[in-house]
Amino acid sequence: MLEKLSRLDGVAGQEKAVGEAIAARLREIGLIPETDRMGNIIARREPADPTDPAAAVHMLLCAHMDEVGLLITDITAEGFLKFSPVGGVDRAVLPAKRVRLHGSLPGVVGIKAIHLQKPEERKKLPEIDAFYIDIGATNREDAEKQVKIGDMACFEDSWREFGSELFMGKALDDRAGCALLLEILARDHPCRLTGAFTVQEEIGLRGAQVLANSVRADLVVVLEATAALDAPETEPEETVTVLGGGPVCYLMDAGAVYPRELVRAVTDCARTEGVPLQYRRGAAGGNDAGALQTAGAGLRVVTLALPCRYIHTMHSVASREDYRNWKKLILAFIARQCAAATPPPPGKGA
Amino acid sequence: MPDSDEKWRLLRELTAAFGPSGQEDEVRRLIATTATARADEIREDTLGSLIVRRRPATGGGRRVMICAHMDEIGVMTTHIDEAGFLRFAPVGGFRTAQMEGQRLRFQSGLTAVLARQFLEPGQDKTENRRYYLDTGLGPEALAAQGIDVGAMAVFAAPLTETAATVSGKALDNRIGCFVLLEALRRVRSRHDLYFVFSAQEEVGLRGAKTAAFALEPDAAYIVDTTIADDIPRNPVATLRLGAGPAVKVMDRTIVVAPARRDAVAALAQSAGIPFQWEIIDRGGTDAGPVHLSRGGVATAGIAVPVRYIHSPAETAAKSDILQACDLLVRCLEADFPAESG
């Protein structure tokens, strides 16, 4: 499923293809996908046994469907496409990379050949507005037959097995979360579970803001992919997360301070289950948890993530073992929250 | 009114309490205990804000939210090495590079010094990652004290006093908490009062946002500290210690409606309370999310000027604090507060 989702294109604001694949899978597992006006896809799984006290607990699990990409802003007389980044795109990863439009039209991000660069040009990366996409068009008219301003270009699919335990692909942030959420929704749980596949996370947590207006829950678990920094010569305290170190529990980011008792509950759960767990060092960045935590009267949030190298590039790399442990941890965490299940006291989590 | 020592004892306890954003439990407990005698209802919400309700003797008044944030800036542990040195991320506006040599304190009481690692020539000493905390303990001893990754620390600085001033950590915004508690003790209002001691202000004005949504107030008063700039060689000082509480005109998150701001100023004038106008282009306050809650909330702000804000030696004038209490009580006892304008 993750391979299938990674191969689909869904730049923030144009997540339709991803949404359709997810909706189809939800129907296969017997759930009824609903789509809100933003495009978030929501599916509800009722408790396995409605007489179980845990059936009163309502958990919301979220993963975002969108990925970073490029928005076409202009077509030049020569037939080249100018663009603006959508979400956090590092211009250093763009030159000479393959992109595609409409799921199939190939393009390449143009760059001046090294032979032609002046010595000072070789030292410095051009600004993003100097880049363009070449789709092989002969001129503007030819390009306009294939592309409109406002279309989005997506990084070229790069899915492959990688080494003995790893895999590579684009958009693992956060198709990995989507794939895991589908796996979780395919199972019975003692509590009521709402799964939300959100849109437009990469451009400001926008889908989640609207989602939070319509869904209340006792507890929210955000499933994310997060940056690993385990490159050579990285000091131990500067590795944000590492591949193979197990799933990642967030402590604090730019959008949320995660409640300490929930972080402790995750930690205890991992220890009991024998799952390796790492905390995310560093507090930069944010995710849907920030929007959800402060929506309405507030929600209790925890973020559990898959560590991922080269995030926001065409070639993100993650570990199968981490994915398996991530799944094990979240299933156990849901089960433990259910077992603890007296619903929160009145006045909490309203 | 309790005698002077008793009064400043409460502020001393409030500033001593541990309460970085997201881990406010200690200061929340202290405020709840202090407020109990005059509260009709006390609850904690999902984000950790404490909501203290004071009902009117008779019905007919408006629902008023009075908000002061109780959290303080600090740091969060992100890594502990084999020697026990701790790396950290700032919590709120903690300016690491300016705090070298300062003493910090964990909730357990353990203190640490904020120090800078060995730097090669040319390495940037303004970066947070160049700094660490040294508690003197190794990793096992830290674990035994419950200090792990995720543990927060705040400035370790007891409140000091002169006849005219107080100085210490977390005056931003335990002064606001103090003002609210003092108003709760004294006020005789016909309005339904909700005193909100908000969580997580310093990391993004979060607790006040969800509290305002839940309470749906007709009007709101935000009590916070503000940046006093009456320092040597400043030719354009606008906020001075000892010149009275400041009435908010604007900060980065709100332009106060002129009618709201002028109503507060008129109450100050009629009561003979000196005041100054607060106009700052740095920093936002809980007034931002509160006035934008749901369909909008008529919001005014009262601020106490503080020098050296976000340091271990935040300094304020006692007279400004007491006059802020007087002004807030006047506001809550006035008839109007709901009319927007």
C-alpha cells in the first residue's frame, strides 16, 4: 500500500489521486469514506464491542495526504515553465531532477551545464526564481497545449527497495502515515476510532484546522514522517532522529508542546512492548498536531513518526523495521489507552 | 487588604513556582489553592489552563473573561550525553546566547549552569546548539532524579525587593496572575467572572485561544507584562517603571478597539489611577487569539511595565502592580463591559 501511495501524485491542494486511492481502500475494508469541503477524507470505525467500557473512548488518528511540489506560475516564450514552491522545497535538490505533471507528463528542472558556468556561478546556488521546468515543448504555444498556469508539478516517482532493510520513494512524508492509518483502520479496536487523511498540511496545516472544527476526540494521534539526521560527522546531540532507531515520539515542535503524561504513556508502552523508541531532538517544524491541539476548546495530541532521511526530496529513505515497530507501538498504544478506559472526567477534552 | 509583607509573599511564591510552557502543573496548583476561598468553580482545561469562576450575587450581568498567562520561558532537554551534559531547545523566547553563565533549575530543584562548549575559531557563538547545561551529575544520577529527555528547566532566581521594586524570574507573567488573584479577592461585580490563568502563552498564545473558545465571553481583559524601555540613553522611552499600569493600544496581535481602550482609561482617570499607553511592535499577547475567538470578543488589555523581560532579573515597580489591581477591579465593577466598539 505504501508503495502504491508513494507513487501517486498529490501536491498540497491537489491531493485528488491520493484521496481516491485511499477512499477505494477504505471501502475495501468495509468503511464509508466521507470527504469534507477541504478534501480531508474521514472514516469511522465503530468499537468492536459496544458494551465494552472502552467503547466510550474516541480516538482520532491523522495522517496527511499532501506532499511538497511546484506550482506553475508562467510559461515562457521558449516553452519553459516557471514555478513557485508549494511547501518546504529546498532549491538545492531541484536542479536536473525529474518532475511530472498530471501524473504522466515528464519534465526536468533545467540547469546550466557546468561547462558554461562562470567560476562564481559554480560556488553559488541560483535563487529559485532562476529555475524552470523543461517539458520538451518547442515554444509557448506547444507548452500551453499540455500545461496551464496553476497546474502542479510533482517530484518523479522513485520507489525502490534499498539495501536489505530500507526503502526509497518520494512523499514518504506522509504517505507512510496514510499507509499505516489504513492498516490500523482495517482492524477492530475496543474504542471508537476516527481516521482522518488530511490535505494541505505542507502549506500550513490547513486541512487539519477545518477537520478540528467538525471532529472532537478524547485523544489525537498524529502519524507523521519526520526528518532523520544520521549523516556522517553528525554529533550525537544533533541527530534529530536516526534510521533504525525505532518510531519517534515528539516532545515539542513549533506548533505544540506535547503533554508530558502522554509522552510518558508512549514511553511506557514502548518499553512494555519491547519496541525501540526515540524522541525527536530539536523543536523546529510543525505538523497537524499544532492545529488540532488549539482547535475549539483544545485536544490532547501526541505525534508518533517514522524517521525518514532526505525528507521533502524525491528520494526519501526509511526503514522497514522502523515501520514494523511503528505499527506495533501504535496498535499497543491504542490497546493500552482502551484498557485504561474510563473516559476522561467531565470538563476534560470537551 | 493583607499587610504588605503578606502581599509580596504571594508574588514571591508565584514567581518561585515552576511553570514553563506545557509543564505548568506546579504554578497551577499554587494558583488553585490561593483562589479556592473566593471561587465558585475551578477547573483545568485540555491545554492546562486554570479557569476560576466567580458568579455574581444576582443575575443579569455579562460573561467576562479575565486572562493572565501563568507559563514562563525556559528550556527543554533534548539530549543527555555520557558525561551528563544536557543539550536543550528553547521554550518560548529564551535567548540562549545571552544567558551564558546563568543558573537554571529543574522541577526537582536540581540546578544547572548554562555554559558554552569549546568553540573552534570562527564558529558561531549565537547558535543554540553551542550551549549545554551542566548539573554536576552523570546520566544515572540525572535519571534517578527523573530528569530525562523532555524535562524542562527555568531560571533559578528568587524574588528580590526594594521599597519600590521587585526583581526576579517569571514576573512575566506571575505579576498578571497576582493581579488576577488580588482582583478575585476584592471584586464585587455584577458580572459572571471567569479568571483564566492560561497555559502555553510563551510558545504561541495557545491556552487563551482554547479557553476563549470554550467560555464564549461577552468581553475580555488581558493582564500581562510589557517591555519597559526607560533605560539609560534611550531618548524615546515610552513605558516607564512607576508611571502606572499601561492600557493596551496595540501589540503585534491586536489593535484594541478605541472604545474599549478609552473606557479603561476613563475608569483609571476617574479613580485617580495614573496610567500610560502601551504601544509595542514586538511581541504578541493572549489578547490576539482572544479577540479573534468565534465571532470576535470585545477585548482590552492592562499591562505592567517590566525591565529586562525574559531574563532572570525582570524588574517592575510595586506601585504599578498595585495600581493595575485597582484598575482591573474598577473595570470588573463597571456596568458596561460587553459593548463592543
